[in-house]
Amino acid sequence: MDVKSVMTADPCCCTRDTPLRDVAKMMVDNDCGQIPVVDSMDGKMPVGVVTDRDIAIRIVAEGRDANTATAGDAMSTPCKTVTTDTSLKDCVCLMEAEQIRRVPVVDAEGRLAGIVAIADIALAGKDVATAEVVKKVSEPTG
């Protein structure tokens, strides 16, 4: 089974210049916790991601003005990606190794094609894989 069979295709995305309030609204509207940041809305090459945690840690906790902040101010970069033909097993291994809950999926040209989350793996009926990813992602580092 490859990631293409479980990913959410054509996820919403933003650019570095997208106002952070718009990014947060995208999260609410799409019921998700991560928005990929792309080089441009035409090219759609992932350059980073903004998670709800990024907003909390890099903007709110630092006392920065969320009204003037952009996706570029909060994003994590570089972002780890997988391709549409990556096996689900390899995707799970990457998520465990990098301790990430979601990973952007790119096509053969490197353009954003989808996103895979732990929830997608769980919905695919891969309970053992889901449990292992949650355990590894949640382990403290250091």
C-alpha cells in the first residue's frame, strides 16, 4: 500500500506571505492542524509547514503580534516530504524517525499533491502502524 491510497489529496496550502490569521482560518475550515507552505500558488513546491503548535510556540508564546505575522514567521522549515509512490511503511518510518504527525506528499515534479496524517493511517485500518507512530512521535527527545 502506498501513501497515495490514504493521503488527503490537494490539501489547502499557503505561501510565506499569507497572513497567519488566514492560515489559522484554513486550519479551522479544513479541520486540520497543519498547512503546507509552498513557494508559489502556481509552482506549489513545499518549502515548509505551519502547524497549530508552530503558531502557539513561535508567535503566541513569544508575544508576537498574530495580526501582522505571516506563515513565514511561524513555519517549520525545511519540511520532510514523501512522494506519491512512497510505501505506507516507509512513510510511517519517516514519521517515527522525525517525530512528525503529518507529512506532505509531493508528485514526481516535487509539487504538493497531498498530505498524510496519523489519522489517515488509522482510517486505513493500520492500527498497529498507527499505535507505533503515535508512540514514537510522542516520545520525548534529548
